[in-house]
Amino acid sequence: MRNSRALAAAGAAVVVSGVLGLAAPTAVAWDTPSNIVALPSVIARGGQMTVTVDGCPHGGTMTSRAFPTTHLTPVRGANETSKGVATINRDARPGSYEIKVNCSGRTLTRPAAFTVIGGVRGGIGGSNSSGATPADMAIGGGLVAAAVAGGGLFWMRRRAERRV
């Protein structure tokens, strides 16, 4: 008797979870943006980033402080998905940015969707000064003097060994 009750309870749990599992996707299938993906998630100023939005079948717009308003276009063959390509402003400050999407009058904001990294000072080692500083000259001169003195002592010692 106990086994039949346990089996009945397990069967009811399976049926209820199956019904809920089938009903869950229909709740998301309204024309509401549900997921924003920005790739690459770390980008330099002036770079291009692709943004994909689920639940946006007719396209829309996306905005951020790091790039101008950009259009989203529906992706063919992908149900309820739109994408757009945004170019990061050259004067964007390094840091984390959010993306706000507007699809069919409904909005979704994803905080910290991507990160803008700062530029690198290129050139010879990325240095800010031109030429050697007085400290560099003193250190270099000291190393050259030590090398000359050490070489002279070594040569004199080797020369003395030959006479013996």
C-alpha cells in the first residue's frame, strides 16, 4: 500500500513539473526583450561591438553613454532575436557601461554589460620622457666604470700569472 502511494505522489510530481515546464516558455515568448549579450565584453575606444537581444522580433534601438543610439535588426532564422553593431566613442572613459534596449515600446536595461578599456601610450617602452634622465646617466656611467675597472684587474692578474 505504501509503495502505491509513493508511486502516485511521484507520478503527480512528474505531471505537474511537465505542465509547468511547457508553460514557462510561453510566458517568455511575449515581445519583451529578455536577454542582452554584448560581444566582446571588454573593448577599446573606437572598437566595434555586436549586441544581441532575445525577445525582440521586430528590431528596435539600443543606447549607452559609450556609443550613439544604434538600430537593432531582426536576425533571419533566429526566432525573436535582433542584433546591432555599435561603435564605441573615441572619447569614452574607461569603465563599465550599461546598455538600454527599446523593442516594440518595451525597454530592458543591462547594467555593466561591457567594459571600455583605456588606450596605451605606445612607442619606445611607452615612456613619457624623451632621452635619458640625469639618474639614468649616473647609473650607466657607474656601470661602465665598474666594468672597465673589473676588466683591468682581471687582465693584470692574468698577465702576472704568465710570468711565474
